[in-house]
Amino acid sequence: MIIMTSKVLTIGELASLSGLSVYTLRYYEAEGILNPAARASNGHRRYRPEDVRWLEFVLRLKLTDMPLADSRCAQRRLYA
């Protein structure tokens, strides 16, 4: 479980807490697995608690060997 210490996380903070690389988080966003992150005034990504919860869910699905494409489909159905 990812424990947030502030209301938003930067991509580096989320990468560190999740064990994923910054590149992987950007890939997940580009592929529609994660919703596009909110942006600060300087253009940097800011991840909210709901983004973190979804990422935790995706990581649990990965543990079941579910393909990422199926995670993307689930995300679209839930947030359409």
C-alpha cells in the first residue's frame, strides 16, 4: 500500500513509493492505464489520492498476471 504524506505527489515521489520507474508511470498514462495526471502551474504532474488508489489496484491486477490492456479496459468502464 502506498502511504501518501501530502495531498498530492510528484511523479518522482509516486515512483519511489510504488516501486515503479518514472518512465513506467508515464507509459501507463500514455497507454490510458492511468488517467492523465493533474498538472501544477509549472507543468509537472501531480497525482491525487484517487490516482494513487487506481495505481494500487492496477498493481494488484498485475499480481494476478492480468494483461495491462485489460486494466485499461477496466479503467475505461469505471471512469467513462
